[in-house]
Amino acid sequence: FWYREDWDKYLESAEGQTSTHRTLGYLEDKKGDPPSDQVAKAIQKVLHGGWAELVNWQMVPTTWGRLSASGRTFIHNLMENAYPMFKFAHDSWKLEFLASTSYPAWWKTYIDNNGRWKSKKGKGPKDEDEDNSMDEISKKWKGSHCAFKLEG
């Protein structure tokens, strides 16, 4: 589904109505297969980790449409490098679609009205994952970003 319109038409078709394509069925690998449930969960984890970095950098927008150009570049580089299937789309519609449909719930769950982590009662900021995956994403981004600056 190179174009968003093709995905929308597919969903309305008889084939699309009875399809076994899952939630991220618009994503396809080089063979045209959608991601497994395991890969779909991993995609969400990386995306949420990227959003967490935006919080840490004080760049998190109130809505996905208000994301700065540098924030958008970061998320696109992160996701397209981790999951090249996001590149198989005109104008990055697949990543934009995923982000714009899942960001509001993530924001409501984890972020306060000031763009900071919500605090649990009696605890500090909420860490979405306790395995320090945000640190790993930060290191990867900083490493690749620094390497790019040195080469460029």
C-alpha cells in the first residue's frame, strides 16, 4: 500500500472486509506481508521510546500535528532505521498514520498538561518500561546523530 488511498480502498473492498490483516496491516515487508503481533508490539515499544525522548528533551507536543521539524526528523529516523517497512510508503503516510492515531492515548496516559511525565501517587515520574530501553534509544540516536555530524 504505497498510497494511503490504496489502503482506504482496500479496507472498503470485500477482500479488506474479510482480511486477516491485523491492526498494522497497512505495514508490509518487502514480500508484502504484514508484521506479526510480536513485531507490532516491538514497533509500538520503539515508537513510545521515541516519544519518551521527546519528553526528556522537552520537545513533546500536545498533539502529533504540533511536533517540531526536528522532533519529526528524530521520530522518522528512529522508526525507519529500526523498521524499514515504514519507508514503503508515499510521503511517510504509514508512520504518520500510526503516530497520529496512537499518540493521543499515549499522551493522555503518560503526560501531564505541562508536557511532563505524570506522577503516580507516592512515586516519581512514570517510566513506561523499567528496562532502561529509553536510555538505549537515546544512545543510539545520539551515536548516529553524532556520526552523521562528523561525516557530514
